[in-house]
Amino acid sequence: MRPLTPSEITRLESNGCRCSDWNRISLRHDEFDPGSYAGVWFSGDVTLGATLPSALPGISNVHLHDCELGDNVTIHNVHLISGYTIGNGATLTRCGTITADGWNPGGILVNVLDETDSKALRIHPGLTAQMAALAIDNDEDRTLINTLPLSAEHNPVRPAINHGATLSGASLIKSSIIGAHATIGHNAIIENSIIESGATVGKGTQITNCFTGQSVTLSNFTAQHSLFFANTHLCNGEAASVFAGPFTVSEHKSTLLIGGSFMMFNAGSGTNQSNHLYKLGPIHHGSMGRGCKCASDSYIMWPARIGDFTMVSGRHYTHPDTRIFPFSYLIAEADGRSRLLPGENLCKCGTARDIAKWPARDRRHAGNRLDIISHDAPNAAITANITKALSFIEAHSNATSDIETDGVLISPHALRKAHTYYTNAIMRYAGSRILAAAESGALPGGRHCEEWTDLAGYVIPSGTLRAITGRLRQGDIADTAALAAAIAGTQQAAAEEETEYALSLAGKWMERFGILPGETETSVLLRGYLQAEEEYLALVLGDAAREAKMAGRPALAEEDPTLDALKKRLINLRTRVARLSERH
């Protein structure tokens, strides 16, 4: 660090720059090119980095107050930058005010799910979907996580626009952190928010007290007190007190997401919820499991809990809880009641397409992915719910009229169909894990967990999760970085435990699949898994053919890349199973 020389000050002044006290301007490097500055008003303590030689000034027409600038920063036509650190290679053009007014270095509070402050969560750089989900799931854990010391990398002294970020035409950036290589567009207003690396806050977006995760895209969107995690894509609508897990998607102006948690979710036009029953205030909230979709003009009155991969159609007022029935249709009837078709969405071509598309749409840089995302479906958490659903179905196998449970009606015919769908899903899930383990020669034989949690995209044994919260409550986790590491460090053990869980399932279900006692795991795979995959593909292809015929394009089902991949996968699976059987 060094001060400006008299000749450098003279050169700056000749370029239209001004400062009431040049002694408060410092340089990061000995080399400094005053020709890179034009029309700059300096005030307070300002630190300047190096600038690349160029024909045009690197920094021009801006008021810099109490700022730190990195190397090779480009700033043109910005009204005010006050109290900020600007990272190396950042570009800021035609922006309004960028100010640290009201900055709280201890983190920003977000009233997620509950619009009152009863579930306020502290956000900070480096927050993961798993950390946030853990916090909002339990009041005691939230309090502990909110007061957990922030690690150095999670606790910047001042707000920052980090390296490689681009701001073009932003109206207001206030007390917010803009991550590396993030993009902020025309007329964007960002207040008291965290924007993670690679995110895009596009034109016309206004967000207040929000966390915007890695590679999230917001455009013409309005949000307050909400969390948006990896690869979420929201355009034109609104969000309030929302937990948007990875791959939450909405494209429509008429969509309002409020007081809910979502993940791998697609909101149709006019999707809406309400969290206010006009009694005790906006205190209600709900959840939609991974892979859910809402048809146009769908509505849910919170509280409600919707199972994974459920298609919601119509308006629902009965507070349904369908968590044990994944892959379902939830349909509103004319009399205001909600009808559930369990498992009906399991063997649909659209569901297969959704499951295949998410890994390919992960835009995050491979080197530093904060959120953990388990893409498999069915997974252990879904399968654990399916086993509960099958127990329910068998308990009502003699029903002759509609069954009413947890706010929904289910017909006996729907239950019988669901039994077929769900047994197929269990065999496909268990078989895929066992096949992979058998091929590697690493079939485990230890303890396994019967309970699983989908922690905002990461499928983890519930016992492992309880162990982490136990450490948290005992003061065994030092800071936020240690908490993130504790969660991430469970992935290998969770994968091994999932294989053990699959083996246990196969053992329990051998009789149901017509597999005789004493047969080997290879026989389970040959007679159960392969058959289940063939049945599944036939159902998916049949659904696609009906859809293509309805569209007047019957050849479309033959050309679809997702369906083609499923066919090739089955061919490969037959080869793998045959090879494995030869070894046994």
C-alpha cells in the first residue's frame, strides 16, 4: 500500500477527478496509471487497484466513497459507490446507487415460510440449501444456527461486489453481497440480500432480504424474505417468505409463491397459495416435495404437505397431507373436496423427462458447488414413503367406497392401481442399487436406516441428520463452515447405507415378487429388477404414444431423446444383468 504521488494527483485532477483530501486515497500496488481515471469524485478512504492499459478510462464518471477496488475493475457512469469492496475484474456500468447503508456484518435476517419473524433465518455468503433446511425444520436448531459463529469466509467486513461480477444498468444495490461472476441487469433493485456466484438477477427484478444461490436466475421478478437455491429459475412472478430449493421454476406473471417450500418444482400460470386465514395473521405455511408441478390456476390453502412428484390441479382448501403418496395426481373436485390418485404420475413420460433433465441443467461451476443435490428418483426417502403407502393400501384392501384420509379422498380402484405402481417402483429402486454394488463386488451387510430425509435435495439417513443436530446442540460444531462440512462429509456413508437399505427392502419384498427363499441377490435382480424395468418402460412408452397421438404427431414418441435414452438404458441393463449372472 502506498499514497498517491503529487504528479499522480496532478494527472488525476487534469482528468476531471476531484477529492477533498488526497491523503486518504491509497494504492494497492507500486504501479499506477492515473490515465485510467476520468471524472471520478473521491471521498472518504478509498483504496485503488491496478488497471489494464486501455484506450478508454477504466473508471469514469463515478462517486467513490469509502471503497476498496481490486485490480482491473471497470466502472463507467455510476452515481455512487459507498462502503463497498469491488473485486478483481468486476464491471459496473450505467448504475444508480450502490451503498452499504444499514449493513449488518453479523448476517441478514429473512422471515422464511412465516411472514412474521417467528422463523427468521440468518443468511450469509456460503449458506447451503441443507444448512437452511436444517434451520427452518426445528426452532431449537434454527436458534443455534442463527447464533453459530460465522466463519471468516462467511462473514465479510463490508458488502462486496466480487471478482468477475457484471452490473449493467442496476438501479439500487443496498447492503448486499454480489457473488463472483454474478450478473445484475437493467433496473434491478437489490436490498439486504446475498447473491451467490454465477447467479443472474435480470432486468426489472426487485428483491429484499433474499438469498439467491449459485446459478439462480431471476428476471422481472419481485421477492421479499425468500431463499432461492441452486439453479432456480423464476421470471415475471412474485415470491414472499418462500424456501425455493434447487431447480424451482416459474415463468408466469400471474404466479405467486408464498409461505411454502419447494424443490425441483414447476409452477404453472396462475399458481397461488394463501398463508393467511384472517385469524392470527400470515403464520401458515406448507411444503411441496421434490418434483411437484402445479397446473394453471391451481391454488392451495396452507397448511398442506404435498408428496414428491405430485401433479396438483384445481383449488384445494382441505389442507391435504399426501407425503406418503409420491408420484400422484391431486385433483380438486366440483364440491370442493380433493381427490388423490396415488402413484398415477409414476410411469408418465413427463415425469421421466423431468428426472432426466435436472442433472443436465445444473449450471454451477464444477469446482465449488454449495448445495448437495441427489438426482435419483425414486430415492431412499421416496421409497421409504412408498413402503408406508403400501401398508396403507393393504390395510384398506377390502374398501368398497372412497377412503377419506388427511384431507383427500382415494377410491378403492385408485388404491389397487397404486399398489401395482408402487411395487414396481420399490423393485426398480432396490434393484438398481444392488446391481451397482454387486458389479463392484461390494455388497454391504451392516446396519441400515429405515428413515430417510430429503434435506432440500440431499437424501440423507435421518439418523445421520440427528447426529449432526446432536453435535450442534452439544456445541461440537465451531462455526458455519464446520456445519457445512459436517453435512457434506456424510455423503459417502449415506451412499453405502442406501445400498444396505436397498438390500433390506429386497429381502422383505422377495415373496411379493415371487422370488423363492434361498435364491441369491442375482436372482432377485434377474427376476425382479429387470422385469420391473421392462414393465416401467412399457408404461412410459404407452403414455408417450397417447400424448403424441393427441398432438397429431405420432412419430414424436419415437423421436423423443428422453425415451430413446430409456430404451438404450434397458438394453444396457439386460447386458449388465446377463454378465452378472455369468459370474454367479
